[in-house]
Amino acid sequence: MENKEKFRPDPQLRLMDQVRQVMRYHHYAYRIEKMYCDWIVRYIKFHGDKKHPRDMAKGEIEAFISHLATHENVAASTGCFVIFVLS
């Protein structure tokens, strides 16, 4: 079995450009890429654009999911998907 090195995006790029670079490396469909990016941007904006997602923890994800469920009527399955995207 080969021991392939994990793909690393260009650290000079901004966060969302890094996300897109990784998704394109793995050949995700454009619509999936857009959906993932939209959820990530919503998550960042929910927390006031003050922290980088790498500096956020489980509590911030739970607060976002709770907000989606209580204020935006997002289905539980969508909440699970958002947790997957943000993990």
C-alpha cells in the first residue's frame, strides 16, 4: 500500500480560496463546492467575522446548529450535513 502525502492547499491563499483548491483537487462538483463554501461563509458570519474557523471549537458549531434549527427551521438532516462540512 502506498503512503501518499496528504494534499495541502497553498497557505498564501485566503481561507475560502484554500477550501476551493482542496475541493477542486478532489474533483468535487461545482455545485457541491458552492454549497460547502456557502455553509462555511454562513458559519463565519454567524460568529461576526471575528474569528478564523480553525480557532473555533465544538461550542461554536453547536451554537450555529442550534440557531439553524430554532430560527431558520433547518431540518435535522441538514444540521448533520453542516456539522460534516464544518468538521
